Amino acid sequence: MTLFYRSYLITFGLLLGAVAGLVLYLDQTDAISLHWAFTALASIAAVAGVILAATGAFGKPATVVRWADNASCHAEGTAYVSLLALPVFGLL
């Protein structure tokens, strides 16, 4: 089960980092104009996504299980991310 938790954290981290990175890219190219607080929030989300993906890839099994359990508190969102994590699970 730890392997699926790893794939869940990697997928969730990549999704979070990619969306935050897209928002930061659009803000830097002046496609959208964000208040500085939203830019800071997007930067924090991008860093959090990288940390989640790195923990999923390189973390200890106990840490991975604990982080995946804490990251999956919303039932519907967890179901969607779990479906997206199945190809990553197949690769691992």
C-alpha cells in the first residue's frame, strides 16, 4: 500500500506545483495581474508541490503513509487524485 501512497503524493505534488507554476508564469508574462499576496500564495503552493512530490519519491515509508493520510482529507478530491495516480502507480 505504501507504493500507492507514494504515487498519490507524487501526483498530488505535481498537480499542485504545475497549477501554481502556471499561475506564476501567467503573472510574470502579464497575462493576468495578481496582487502580491496571491503571488506569494502561488509561490508557497509551488514549493509545497515540489516538497510533496519529493517526499513521495524519496521519503521513508512511515513518512509517506503519514503525509498521504494527512493530504487525503477531502473525499471527492482524493478520489480524483487517486484516479490520476493510477498511471504513476503502474510506473513505480
